[in-house]
Amino acid sequence: MGQQQLLLLLVGVILIGLAIVIVVKLFDVNALESNRDAVYIDTLSLVANAQHYYQLPRMLSGGGGSFVGYTLPEELVQNENGTYTVSNVTESSVTITGVGNEQDPEGRSYQVTTIATPNSVQSSTSVLQ
């Protein structure tokens, strides 16, 4: 009877250990996915800011029908979700890229690239190596 109880105890400890490992892994995956979603939402918010700049007349410090001259407001370059940059600024489009702060165990994080025109938005997500 003593050996059977020790065997059951050992099996129980192993099962509890496996459950803990699985829960930790799921938490890491969920945190990374949540960060990706937050960076995506942030880039969409920044696109709205860029489109507002495009529509604002030059005399009100806007683009007057052009994205040329648009820069990210300093307070929006970095937040708890990630870091954001502007590139490929032309009269008719601007690209905003966000890199998430959360990393997976291999040190990779998500990058969200959003291209805005006056009337449309196109986003893509990739994993940085």
C-alpha cells in the first residue's frame, strides 16, 4: 500500500508540474498577442492623426492636402505598447510603423506597418527576428 501511495503522489506532482508549465506558456503567448493588438490600435490612432494633418489647411499648421511635413507628435513616439516611426512621406501617403515592446522567449516582437492615404488605410503585421 505504501508504494502505491508514493506512485500516486509522484504522478500527481508530475501532472501539477505539467499544468503549471502549460499555463505559463499560454500566458506568454497571450501577452504577445495582446501587445500586437495594442500596437495595431496605436498605429490606427496615429493614422487618424496623420489624416487630420492632411486635411488641415496650411495656415492652421496642417498639410493643406499633403502628408509632406507630417511628423509624429513627440509624446506619441513611444508608449507602454511600443515605439512608432513615420517613413515614406509623400503628398498622397504616409507609412507609420510600430514595434511592440513585448517579446517572445526567442526575443522576437511584432511589427505593425500601416500605410495611410487620404481615404484609406492598409495594415500588415510581421514578426521581427
